[in-house]
Amino acid sequence: MEITVLSFGQIADLTGPTLEIRDASDTDTLEALLRQRFPGLGGMSYVVAVDKKTIRENTPLHSSSVVALLPPFSGG
């Protein structure tokens, strides 16, 4: 299974804008793999979205899932 990960802002500066990650069955596993590959990610704040919906807990992933790592944002 291959998951598409989209990154934005400072996160994209570290990881690149698009990644393909294998063997991540849920978001906790995906984040662990990303932190192992990109240690600087551990010190960053971000929100995780799966298929355009922000999540707050571990979420199962499927081969068609698109995960976005969104930096903090503020309105104005």
C-alpha cells in the first residue's frame, strides 16, 4: 500500500511537497515513519488531514488515502 503525503509551508521545506510512503496502515505509523526519515519534523507543529478532513486521533489509511501535513495558520 502506498500513501500520498502532501506537505505545505515550512514542512514542505523539510520534506518536499509530495511524498509516497509505503507500509503505513494508520496515521500513527505514518507519523512515526516520517519522524524517523525527517527528524526535524518532531519539533514542528502541524495538523494532519486525511482525505481533506482534519483528524485528532489515530486514523486508518487506505491505498487511495491522501494525507496532508498542514502548518499552523491564523486568520485575519
